Amino acid sequence: MTHQEQNNCNGELTISYQPKTEKIVFMELKSSKTTKADFDKLLEVNILGCKAIYDVLKQFITDHAVQKLVCSK
């Protein structure tokens, strides 16, 4: 993140998200000046990011398991 991007940020939100249950199990907000609208947007973007990472990891694990099964035959 560049210095300019940091100056434009209204907060930093870190979450741990469980995609199967759609529950947030951890949340940390680093900003005391975040508006409700900014927080809602941060939360939405974080959840979308967690879901995208989950999908990539799930696909990798599935592909790896299939490859192991094919190679073991």
C-alpha cells in the first residue's frame, strides 16, 4: 500500500470468517474514525475476500487429492 493509499483509508478491518457457517469468529478494527458506511463496506469487502481465498484453497486441495488418487493407482 502506498503512502497516498494509506492517507485515503478510513480504517483497517481484519476478520476471521467461516464460509460454511457464514460466521465471523474474530474481528479487529484499527481506526477510531471509521463511519458506519465505511465499516459496512470494509466488512463486505473482507467477507468477499475470505470467500475468494476459501474457494482457491478448496480447489487446490481438491485438485491435489485427485492427483494423489490418480498417481497411486
